[in-house]
Amino acid sequence: MTTPHHDDSNAPATRGDATPAVTERFENPGMPPHVPRRADEDPRAARRAEFQVVALFTISALASIGFVVAYYAIDRDLKGYLLGIGEVNLFHVALGVTMGLSLLCIGLGAIHWAKTLMPDEEVVEERHPQSSGEDDRQAVGQTLSHGWRSSQLNRRAALLGSAGGALGLFALPLVLPVVAGLGPRPRQELYTTHWEEGTLLRIDPSGAAIRAADVTQGSVFHVMPDGWVGHEAIEEHGAEEAMISKAKDQIILVKLDPATIRSQKQREWGYEGIVAYSKVCTHVGCPVALYEQQTHHLLCPCHQSTFDMTDDCKVIFGPAKRALPQLPITVDAEGYIVAAGGFREPVGPSFWERNRPGLLGDDQS
Amino acid sequence: MTTHVPQGADHLRSDDTGPERPVSQTDQSSPDAKFPGALVWADERVGAAKGLRFALKKVFPDHWSFLLGEIAMYSMIIALITGTFLTLWFVPSMGHVTYDGAYVPLKGVGMSEAYASTLDISFEVKGGLLIRQLHHWSALFFIVGIALHAARVFFTGAFRKPREINWVIGVVLSLLAAIEGFAGYSLPDDLLSGTGIRAMNGFMMSAPVIGTWMTFFVFGGEFPGESIIPRLYIAHVLLLPAIIVGLFVLHLALVVIHKHTQYPGPGRTNDNVVGFPIMPVYAAKAGGFFFVVFGITALVSALVQINGVWVYGPYDPTQVTAGSQPDFYMWFSDGALRLLPGWLEFTLFDTVWSFNIFLGSLVLLPLVWMVLGAYPFIEAWITGDKREHHILQRPRNAPTRTAIGLAAISMYLVLALACVNDILAIKLGLSINDLTILFRTLFFVLPVLVFFMAKRVCLSLQRHDRERVLHGNETGRIVRTPEGRFFESHEPLDEYERWALVDYETPTPTGLTQGPEVDRRGVARRRSPLSGLRDRLSSFFYTDTVSAVTPAELAAAHHHGEHDALEEASSPQLGVPVNDSIGDDDFSDPHGSAVHAPPRHH
């Protein structure tokens, strides 16, 4: 058994009477007496514990076999109703429950076995200070020093310098192709969309063009540029370009009562109360999809940036800073709504060079 | 030194003539105490016996809180196994396909190959959905296990010397686990996780100077491009698991080198480990626990659906659902994005600084993890403690640290709840604007409140421990004296129970442990520039602690029957034991339940 350890080297020995000795601190009383378990003393209790462990392992084995049976016997699409959960796919539930039981019961069996039948007397292992001894440290110090001196690095500066230089540089041929190969570098893509003067507005994904006269007050449309809508966009431009277009060209078109529009610029860029704004949130780019007709607020569901549609979509709440960019619109000869020009500012989240396009290269290559 | 090797229930077997006396560990009188023949082959080639001798007798202390790290470890193994199965069927490509599989509602819908292969795993591969669910649930349990384990290590001071390295490794592992999870749930390219990728693109762009370059390099051009899913895939199945497994092996190796810590208790000292040896008890318990974790994860996967991506639909940049949140461990970051106000974005010389986004995302995670990683060194500097510690501290015995930890957790919880502000608004019928403003305020106010309350609770608990040591446990037995007085009898603690309550230290602040400012020759003590700050922080750390009961105090409590001097101290001072209030020092005598007369008061 361990002897009790104490911190004070000068504490007086414990006296024999009931009152504790007046040492500076209490002493460790050592391991408490062992309390035997039922199964250690009563053979019937031990047999009962053994039976329980055997039962658990048996359940596990049966469940494993049950898994194989379920895998082949139960139809993959079989549905059923489970109390407390609702309608479930019974095949999935059967596989999972049998697998779960097969694993769980091994674990419960092993732990129960350890707790009832295996020895439960605690054992003591001694610790040693983490530090190595002085001789270890000295030996290492000498080896290092000897290595330094015998390699002659301390005498030959050119050797040391050139080795350091070479080792410092060898990673370049490995790293450069990766870093320089990543790309492309950002150019003017962040400043341009597919909207330009005369581009027809089309409802996404049906592709229908919009007649200004048919737009009722309060209606909302999700709009993409002509040529970039629906399946045709994918067939014509490829899926990657079509997705990029979705991410930056998407527009929300709303008809407001012109009297409620407070911004003169908003009124001018719209058409008889119909206004078009970029749907890409200026925070981190989610589509600003929730239009509250009564309050004329546009709410982005991701982080709750709120834009006031009667005030040029300025931010009135939430983490966004900038108003949504407006697309100037007008009608063409047949009365369909078309863009009167492209966006006058970049759409989407803010970025460092947003106000200085010259910082990014301007040739599209 | 001989150690009694317990034989358990062996001696109950009727056909056994097992040992009746304690045996030494080297004297195995059981008949099969021979090195197994099969292992001789290995031993002659790699010296297996030496390693096994070292390993099999390792002792592990037993406490439920030590299982939290095991939950994390086993969940990681389950994720590795199930993840390997998934790679057999998952296609990490954003190439466009039109779905024509078993899930009818999505028939004819255009989607990426990644999403389509995820649907195939869920609906075409038999048992595939179960594997997907196992993988996602085990990942969630992995991170929960890490968080609880890290909290246990923090609040018990297990990160102190010599375990600082292991703490730093653990902190790095927790960050990598969160990133690994984010990459993993983004792979199916569904609408919910794709919205998260869109937010990631947005906040990467907000980085000053390099933002646009970073996003173009990572995404291979504009958002969404066709590179992000394949790149996240290789990060998720190769790069991050390799680093995680490597660091984790190091994490375990350090536990073997340092040996596990243990809670204070009788027989446990700073120089030993008391517990069970690997063979057979710990192997059975720990191995069994792996099956328990796996089994429970499987049962949950069978009955509780997670990440039903077929309901969300494929990712489309023009679509989003209200009530979108990332997986729970990323809530604090998305919550920060919801709370940071827009006026933090400003323009300087025509360059845009989006601090509302940058601070909540690219700064927040590294900052939090750096503070976490540095904490052991900060605390060691403040307290001036340079000794090895292998006995854990009960959280109440380190009140300032416990309060700091809980305050930090409260900040995390405010950010995490802010991420579900829309769900809270709907379910509780509250204004989402008011909730957002409330969380903004709470972020600064709540940690202060929590710090104060937690520290007071710790001090109360310490005082309660002192009461128990000095006066024993309340028995609930009321005794009436012939004079008509009533009092409750107390049962004194035995030395074993008492030891666990007194085995802690109350260190002195650094400012009080150094010599005089000026020595007798008039030479001022050399002070480093930060030592004043350190003294103040150290004093803050150790003010208001309650020191452990000493034998002298216990003796005084025993003998003070006739005194009338003990009064309750209004505020405990450093080093001064907080004494109990007047009254009941009725002791059962050690052998029975008789009680002494109550003290007389003058």
C-alpha cells in the first residue's frame, strides 16, 4: 500500500488519540479500505452478473444476425408509423436499430463485466518528474555542441550561409506552381453583370417577359436578364456560366405607389412606380427574398438586413451597410420592361477595391 | 514494492484454488502466466514484450468526466469509418446533371453531380442513408465531445504544467474539427449548405487588400464556379483528417507520457496515479465504451433524421430559405455576422473596410482560438506557478478561473443564440429587431454578470465545504435537551471524506511573495515593466478565495464549545480562514450517534 504523502517535512507525527495532531495541513490518509462488491462475496450474485453479461452479448449477436436478415428481407421502400416519431422508412429504422443494439450490447456487456466480475481494487502507479536528469541534459548538450563543431559550421561561414540559403529556397519550386496556378486573378468581373441598355427583363424560371401595363401595384417578380433564364441558359452558356449569372444578375422587380417613393433618383430610374433592384444582399450575398408588402421592407433571411424599398433600398436595420444597387428601367416599343442601362455600381458584397476599379486589371483574358 | 493483484470474483469459482494471500505483480501463481507463444515471434523481431510490459500495466484513474474526451475520440473513429464508406459513392463534382433517380419529387430537376450522388447514397444504396446519418451524427457528437472535454480540462486546471503543449494541441484540434465539419456538410451542395458557402465567399471578400484575390483563388474565379466542392472534398477527406489524426496521436502520446491527471482523494498524491490497470479492467471499460458510443450513435441515426438534403433541393444562388442556420458549432460565427452593425464598414481613401463582416468571421475565429491556446501561459504568468500539477482542482477551488471560463462561455452562447434569432422570434412571438438589439447588449453585459455570479457561487461552495469539514454533515436529526433547546446533530466526516475537501491550495499573489521593494542597502528590487500589471492581475485572481481547513481550525472547532467569539466574517480576506457562524457544533462521537450538549452563550 502507499504510504500517505504530506507536504510538510517538519510536521509532528500523529498522536494516538482521537483528536487530530496539530500539523500545519492535513495529511493524506492513504487509500480508503476496500469495500467488496456483492459479486465478490456471494457466488449467487456472481453467477447472476455472469448471466447478465452473457445475455447482453447474446442480444448483440442476435441483433447482428437481425441486421443481415433485415437487409435482405425488408423492402427498401417499406414505410411505417412509429409512435412519437411519425411516418418512417422501416427498412432504415430496422437496419439502424439492429446495428445499434449489436454495438451497444457489446459495450454494455463489457462494462458490466468489468464492474461486477473483474477486480475493482485500485492500483497505484508511481509518477516521476517530467524533467530528465542533469546528466541527460548535459549529454545532449555535449552531443549537439560536438555536432556543431565537428561539422565545422562554426568555422566556415560560407558553408553555413549557403546551406541556410539553399534550404530556405528549395520550397519555392514546390510552392510556386500551386500558388501562381491558383486563379484566375480578379479583374473586372466583380464590376460587370449581363445587364446593359435594352436587355429585356424576364421572369425566372418561366422566361416570360413583363408588360409594364400588366404589373399591378404591390406585385413582386424575380427577374433575370434575357438569354440567361432557365434551362436555355444552361444549354446556351453552360452550367458554370449560368450559375455565375444567377449569383450576380438576379433582380427583384416591385411596383410601388409612386407617391410613397421618397427618393427622386429611385423614381427616375424606375417606371411609373415599378422599380428594379439587385437581389444580391450587400452583406455577404444571399438573395434578398422576403418582401413585406405592408411595410415596403425587403428582408434578407440570412442575417436580417432590412432594406426600405420606398427609400432607395437603404439599410434600416441589420448588419449590411450599403443600399441595394438599382437597375434603371424603362419600357420598349411594345411596352415590355427593359433595362435602361447597366448597374452603375458593383452588385453584391463589399470588397476592398469596390470604389477603385483601376486596382484590378482591366483586360478580360 | 509489491502490489496486491486483485483476483476479482475468481476465488468464488468452486473449482479454483486461487491465492488466499496478496501476491506480487511479478509472482503470478496462475498456471497460464507464460508469455504467449504467438507473441514470441513478434518479440524476437521488435521486442514486443518490453512495450507490452510498459503499456499493459499503465494505470488510468476512473471518473465519469474522463469519458468526455473518449466520446470525442470514438466519434472521430466512427466518422472516419463511415466517411470512408461514403467516398465509395460520393461524386465530388459540380458538373451539371438532370436527376433521374429514385426520389420522385426531384425528377427532371437540374443539379450538380455532388448533390445527385448524395441522393443516390440516400435512396439507391441499401443502407446508404444509415451511413450518411451515422456520419453526420458522429460528427456532431465529435464536436460536442470536444467542447465538453475542453471545458472539463479548463475548469479542473488540467492544462497546467506539464500539459500546456497538450492543451494547445487540443485547441488546434477543436478548430480543425469545426472546419472539417463545415467542409463536410457543404459537400452535398444542397441549398442550405450552399447558402453557407455563399456567406463564406462574402466574408472572404471582406478581407482588406487580399479579399478578392483570396476568393478568386479559392473558388477558381467568380462565385460559385465549379471548383469549390472538389477542393472542399480533398480538404475534408485527405488534408484535414491527416492533420487531425496526426495531432490526435500526439495528443494521446502526451497523455501516456504525462500519465492522466486525477481528482483529489484519499491515497491520491501529486506523485502517483491511482486507478485501474489496462489489463483487464480499463481495456474492458474503455473498449466497451467505444461500442456504447457507436451503438448510441447508430440508434440515434436510425430514429432521428439529420440533414435531409432532399428536402432542401440543390443549391441555386437565387434561392434561400428563411430560418437558415449553419450546423450548431458555427452558430457563434454566423451570430456575430448578424449582430455586428453596418456602420462598422467604412471607406478610407476610396478603399472599403468591411469591419462588420471581417471582424465577425476572419478575425473572430483565429482570435478566439489564440486566446484559448494562450490561456495556460497567461494564467501561469499571472499566478507565478511553476510547479508540475497532476492533481486536478475542483472548479470551486479556482473561483476566478471558473468565473472567467463561464463568462467566456456566456459570450459564446449569446453569439450562438443570435444565430437562431429568427427561429426564436417565430417560436416565442418576439420582434426580431428587439432580439437582435437585446443580444448586442447582452454580449457585453452578460459576461460581467456571469463572472460575478459564478465567482460568488464558487465561494459559497467553498464555504459550504469548510462547514462540512469543521462541523460535519447535517443529519436531519433534531435533538431536544432537557432545558428545552433544539439543535440538529451533525456527523463528522471521516478522514477519507475530509481529505477530498481540504486537498487544495490557496496560493499567494505574486505581489506578496517577493522581498521588500528596497533592500537594506537601499537598492531597489529590479522590476520588469509588466510586473506591476502582473501583481494586480495576480491579486485579482486570488482575492476572495477561501482557504482550506487546517488541523488547527478543526481542533478549535472541536474545542470551542464554551466560547462565544466566533462570528461570521463579512468578507473573507486572503489567507484568513473564513470561520463559521455561532451555533451548532454538536458532534456525534466517532463510534455512535450520541450528541453533546449545545454550547452555552453568555
